[in-house]
Amino acid sequence: MVVRARDRAAYRVNLLQSFTSTVRGLIQPRRAAAIAVVSIPMLYTQKAWSIGDESLKVGIILISASLLIGPTAWRWLGPFERQVSWLPLRLLLYTAIGIATVYGTATFGPPLFGARDTFLTARSTIPVLYGMFLVAGWGLGRDIDLELSVERERARAASLTREKEKAELLAVRSHLDPHFLFNTLNAIAEWCQQDPAVAEKALVQLADILRTVLGAIRDPAWPLSREITLCMDVCALHRIRDPERFVAILEGEIPQMDIPPMLLLPLVENAMKHGPGAGHRGPVILRVTSNSEFFAFSVQNPGAFKGRRPGGEGIAMVEKRLELTYGGSARLDIRAEGNTTVAEVRIHHGVSL
């Protein structure tokens, strides 16, 4: 059979990878401890039942060669469970490698160190060592392969989870963008019947807001300052109809940080709809707080909180985006404070987007 140069190079690479990954697997604490439990008594017996100090060196070489070559050969020739082709030939080759390793080390090891016949290289002991070579190569090699397979599957599962979360996040955002637009256009449609001049002014301001919103669609994150500016612009848009009904107040210093675009916007929309939009008068307060542990953004609007409405989408979308983006490091809390409603988002620092 003619083996092309490219195939020979692939075999060499595969053999080198099998050897290096086998060494890394053998030095893992749980395997190294088990190997030490078996090897130390063997070396002690070798020293006690042999003549000369060189016998210990022979024992170390014999055990080391078996531990390195056996699992490497098994993994290089396998996996035997899935590859049926040439199975008898590969098993025969593994057996031959074992014979060459054990008998070769036992034959040439003692003369190399100037030792006499030792316990582990005696004719009656070599078959036992050969059987141990075959079993140890199979057991350790298979265990290392199984561990690497589990690690690959875990990495694959983690990658699929990240892709799933990314897809869900994009789906939520694709729903959020028209959600904002429809809410605003419905409000302007009502104003067209009652006050066309106000509706026209609102449309001009809406156009400016939409430029910001459409720009945000392409970005996975943007500065918190842009998000707060957008929220204040939406408040100003709603004040066009009745400037005396409420005033929007921004409190706190805005930290330099990035968040997903339009993450906080539904909270402001909700405050407009159930606060001034429902006839409640009073200030709408956008409050920003930050410390070494977390960042918090809250919206306080007039009108006491009476529980979530069935079918409401804005708050549910905020919670979904927080979950997909930050996991358990962010939360949304809605509560009543006297005759007002407070919706607060809290995000712990140190979570990358």
C-alpha cells in the first residue's frame, strides 16, 4: 500500500497530539495519584528483590515507558469502539507495540545501566508486566479520551447556549423596536384629532428620536448617556400635548458605562402611559445611582402601582433582555411608594456584554 507524503505527515501530527495530550492527562492529580499507588510498591519490590542500586533505575524506565507508550498507542490507534475498519490489524499492532515496549525495555534496560537480572525483568515477571501494559494502556487511554470528549461536549454546549441566548436577544430586540414606534404613533394619532398643531410638532420630534432608535438597532451596546438622553427626549415628546401635566426630572450623575440599546426605554414609556397618560399629575423622576457594587436606574411616576396588567409586553421585554444579557447579575423591581410607582433596574458591575 502506497502512503502519500501528506498522509504520513497527518499520521505524525496525530501521533504527536496523542502523545502530548496523554502526558497532560497522566499528570492530572486523580490519575497521577492512582499511578503512584501502583508504581511505588512495584519499585519497592524491584529494589528489594534485585541486586544493586541500578535496579531501581531499570524499574523506573520500565514503568515510565509503559505508562507513556501504552495509553498513547491505544489512543493513536483507536477509538476501537467506533472504527470497525481494520480492527484486527490495529489490535495486532497494539499488541506488537506492547511486546516491543515491555520486552525491549526488559532486555536492553539492565545492560544500559550496568545492572544484573532484576525482579521486574525476570522471565517469570515479564508476562505479568506485559498484561499490565495492555490493560493500563487501554484503561488510561480510554479514560483520557472520555475526559477530552466530555470537555469538548461541554464547550460545544456552552457555545450553543451562547448562540441561543444571542438569538433570543435579537428576537426580543426585533420586537422591542416596533413596540416603541407603535406606542408613540398611537399617541400622536390621538393628538391629530384633538390638536393638529401639537401632533405636527410631535412628529418632528419623533423623527429625531427615530434617528437615534434606528442607529441603535445596529449596535449591541451603546453609552448609558445616550440611553438617558433618549429617555428624556421621549418624556419631552409626551409633554408637548400638555406641558402642565408633568415635569421630567433627571437626578444623579451618569456613570461611563455601556448597556444594551433601549433597555431602559420601556420603563419610561410605561411611566408615561400609566402616569401622566392616565391623568395623574406630578413629576416624573429619572434617577441614576451608582456605587462600587452596582448601577441602578429608576423611573418614578405619579399614580400608585396596582400590579401588572395581563398581556403587558414592555416590562416583560425588559426582564427578558436583562436575563439574556446579564443573567443573575441584574434585576427589575416595580413597587408602589405612596401615590407613585417606582420601576428600578439594578445591574451589578463586572458583567461584560
